[in-house]
Amino acid sequence: MKSPSATHALIRGDRTAGMLTMSDDHVMMNQILATHSPDGRDVDVRPLLYLVEDILNRATEHVDFIIKGTQAQIEMEEKAQQANYIAMLEALTFTIDRIACELSYKALRGSDPHATTTAIFSFLSSYAWDAKLVLSLSAFALNYGEFWLLAQIYSTNQLAKSMAILKQLPSLLEHTAPLKPRFNALNTLIRTMMDVTRCVVEFKDLPSMYISPDAPALASAMTLIPTAVYWTIRSMVVCATQISSLTSMGHEYGVSATESWELSTLAHKLQNIHEHLRKQLNLCYQHIEEKKDVDTFHMLLKLFDPNVAHIDNMKHLKALIYAGDDKLPLLDGATRRKVGLEVLRRRNVLLLISSLEFSGDELAILEQIYSDTRMHEAGMQSHYEVVWIPVVERSGVPLSEETRTRFEALRSSMPWYSVEDPFLIEKPVMRFIKEVWHFRTKPILVVLDPRGKVLSQNAIHMMWIWGSAAFPFTSYEEEKLWSKETWQLNLLIDGIDPLILDWIKDGKYIFLYGGDDMEWISKFVASARTVASAFGIPLEMVYVGKSNKREQVKKVAAIIKERKLSHCWEDPAMVWFFWTRLESMMFSKIQLGRADDLDPIVQGIKKLLSYGREGGWAVLSEGSNILVNGHSTTVLPTLVDYVKWRGNVAEKGFNLSFIEYHDQLHNVAHPCCRFEFLATTKAPESIRCPECHRVMEKHTAFVCCHDEQAIPDSLFAS
């Protein structure tokens, strides 16, 4: 054990008359350490400490409250009443009584506090430091509690009254006003003694499997604990002397400046010791928490090992959400009632994992898919259940009012199950979600089968593309669904806009177009109508915006509607979903290792995503058959120059003539392509250009878009 002199810097306060010098302090602690010879017995001091705290908490209340009979009733710890604790107390009764007698006798004699303290340490030599402290505090509480018990009941109990008279309590309590500072000083010191005792006991209870004695925080504390125990027991001796002086000499016993100084100095010393112990204890708890978090993380890795079979999914759900049985951790979005995890037993479970930054568009579309699925499954058991797991950083406990309000608002809008409290999701679970399931900022959808096996670490892309038709959301199912798809307008539109589906059924020519340049849009629409009129083809057009600059797209759509240029999507959620589905198709292909395939779907998706970032673009189809997927620099000239290729229509037809002329321009123009992947998403190592098929260069970009200033006001003139 390190020398106790190392702890002197922590014990502040002037060393004036009556207190030990540094040299004396060193000699004193060597004497105390020499008495320490533990025999290995393990004493559970917790139940004893519960009783002591109950006694001293009641006894250290304000004197005037006690005299008036308005003392608050504090419930005694139920644990202290259990049979095994009572048996333990019976075994320690002799030791406690012996120390109590020592305190009373030496206090009456006015013995030197250090000598009395050393005698107590010698008597308790075979006990550990925490047991020495709690046993001594129990003995002190026995004497101090008896004093205040008589003070509280002597006026109503004749036996207590007779005993109180012998101790001169009536006379003493009739003159409480001048003695109140003395009692307040005593109470302050006693409460500090209890604080130090709790700290020492907490160190004893630290789990050895998570923290070893050589851990810096614990090693530092163990160096100070003998000193802490000494000064706490010595403080008990001083307090016992003060109480004995009062009962033996009555209220006429004056309070000297030296005695008041001694109480305050001891309180200050113990407060400094307690502050350091508490600091080290907090560091120990932090160390233990980190170790537990690592163990929990490794447990999750083993639990979700795909090679390990389980009979159901309950272990997995409890490990992720809440393992206890004392609360219902889920909120049912349909009934708004709290429910247990049992409702998910042996069910396919989709874990919707997100932060509180969940866009309204995203949530609205997901709710629509969920509701449509439930409607189609009416009267049958649903294929799966959805559970929202919020990922909330623990910057403070509890949640701030703003964060709590945002969480509750988001949860209340969800029709599926939600975790009832975001703090149920522990730190190692959040680490697992981020490191293993690659959650960043955008929502992910982890699919668990009825036995808890992960079928997909993120099925959100499949959900956006095919909805519940992608169930059970496996890679095999994803491959199978892609094998049925072709590069057609139906794939791009799906069920976003029923009107376009009607146009497809009628075999009309359809232009999907986008961008944010109103001048280009106006020329494009006018030229497209001129061409349609010239060749007598039924043409419909719809503006679907672009993948970014949301506010700018809304303003452009408003102009298009006002000028009746074409059909447009006024609901921002439709525009968002269109581009999100395209991005999801891209990510799906990346996950399947198909990002560089030369099939028309992959190439078409790449072009649209690239065009959607820069300038204008248009997709022309006849019915669902896509003819051209072009950039603004090639589509508009093809329309404007129709007189140059109209002569081929009689022989080749409109479709082929349009395509050939567009491709000629495209081969000359070669529009630049670029793809943007957020730093929070998993980007492919490389990707090929859909125009020239070469590997594209990788750049890092910082983008800041100010939509509200994107379009000059002059463009909004009617």
C-alpha cells in the first residue's frame, strides 16, 4: 500500500493549535496502519448502513422541527428487516455495543481523540476498512440516536421523561436557541461522515470482474481510504464528546471558539476527502461502464452471428431494446398503449432505425406503404411488424425539453410500434447499430426473421422500390425482383402518379422532365408541343423537379402551374419519392455488386441521377417504352432542329428518327456526369461513367445550397 503521506495534499485546512502537523499526521497514520490485520472475513455492511442512515437522518433534522413534533416520517429500508440481515446484525451486536461503550466512556473522561480512535482501530483490527467504518458509525448512531429519541418522545412517554430528566434533556431542550449553532455544526459534520462512509462502501461493492485494483482511479482511492476511515471515526469521537458535554453539564455548558473551530475544521477536512473519493468513484464507474459496454457489444456480435441458430427472436429484441421485465418498452402506434416485447415473438420484425431528424416526406411515404400493406392484409395476420428504434445521442440526462418534444411528436405520428423511451437504447446497442449495421444519419430498415436472424441489414432501398412486395427483403428476393424489371417508365413511376399510369395505358407519348432553369423549361415545353403538333402524336408532359434544391423546385412548379405549361407534381413528397426511389435503385445495385453492369437499367439510373444534379433533362417514352433519356444540351436541340430529321420519319418512323438524331448530338456533346454520395453513406470504391464507361475520378466536395435565393425574382413575373 502506498504511503498515506501521498494524500496530504487532499486534506486542506490550517494546522493550528489542537491539530496534527504534517509529521504528526504521518506518524499517526503509520500507527493506524499497524493496527490493520484483516482476517479475510467478508461482512456485508449494506443492511447495517441502511439502519444507520435511517437513524442519523432522523436525528440530524433541525432541532426546532423536532421540538415542535413536525419531523418528517422517513421509511426505513425494507432490506434491513429481512431475516438474513437480522441474523447478521445479531452476530455484530457485541462489537457495536463494545464500540458504543468505548465512545461514551472516553467521551465522559475527555480522553484524547486520537487515542480513542486508535483504540477503536485496535479493537476492529481484523475487519476490512469499510467494515471498520460502518461498525463504528453504527455505534455512534446507537448513542446519538438514543439521545434524540428521548428528546422526541419524553413529553408523551413517562418512561422516556424519567430517563430524559436523568440526562438533563428537558432543561437542555428548553434553551435550544443558543445551542442551535452547535447542533447545526454537529449535523453538518455527521452528514459529511455519512457521505464518506457511503463512498467507502461503494468502493467495496465495485464489481471485480470489470475493474481491477491496479486501475488508476481505484488505486488512487485505495491509497486515501485508510486516511478517510481514520478521520471519519475520529470525527465520531469528537461528536460523541460534544454530546456528552451537553448532557453532563446542561445548557449552561458554553461553546468555546476552539470547539466550534474543531467541528468546522473536521467537516471541511472530510468534505475534501469525500470530494476526492467521489471523483475517483465516478472515474471507476466510468471505467466499469466502458467495460460493460464492450461486453454487451461482443454479446450482440455473438447473438447476431448468422451461424448460430435460435428458437425465437426474444433474446435479440431484449438485447437491442430492453432486457428487464419491470416495464413495457414499446408503444403500440395503433392503440397508443404500452406493450411488452412478447407481441413480437416469432414474428418477422422490421427495425426502423433513425435519428430524430426524420423527414416528413420520408415518414409520409413509409406510412403510406405500411397502411396499404395492412389494408391488403385485412383479416389476415400481417407478414411483418415494424418497430421504430430512435438513436438519440445522450448529451444530457434527462432529455432536453426540445428533444423530448421532437421525439414524442415523431413517435405519435407513427402507426407501428415504437420504443417508448429513447434512453432504453443503450450505448453499446447504438455502437452495434452504427458499426455493424452501418447506420449513419439516414434511416435504415433492418429485417429480422422469426428466429432473430438478420435477413437484411438495410431493406429501406427495397421498400422504396417495391414496397411490401419485396418481403421477406432478402438479397435473393432482391435479385429475383430485379430479374423481372426492364428499363421502362413503369419502373420509374410505379404508383407515384396514377395519371401517368393512365397515359401509359393509352399509349401516349410522355415527357418526364426536370431542372431549375425556367428559360430552358419554357423553350423545351414550347418546342415539344411544336414537334407533337407537327407529327400529330399525342403528347403529355410532367415536371418532376430535380434531386436537390427543394425550395427552388417548388417555385418552378408554381410557375409551370400558373402558366399552364404542363402537368407537374405540386406535392414535394412525390418529387422526393421519385428521386429517392432512383437513389435506392442505385444503392440496391451497389449492394448486389451490379453498379457497373452495362444493362439498360443501371445505365439509365446513372444518367438520370447525374442529370438530376445539373441543368435540365428529359425522358421521352411511348407508353412505358423509354425512347430517350437525355440531357438538356441534347434533348432541346433535337426538338428545335426537328426540320433536320423530319424527312426520315416517313421511312424510319418518328421514334427511330428522334432517337438517331438525339444520339448524333449526344456523341458530340458527351454531357459530364457526376454522382454525389453523402459522407454518411457507404459509397462504392469506384464507379463507371454511364456515357463513356470509363472509371470516374473521385473528388471530395463541400456543398451549400441556399434554395430561397436560387431563382431571381424576375423569373416569377407573369
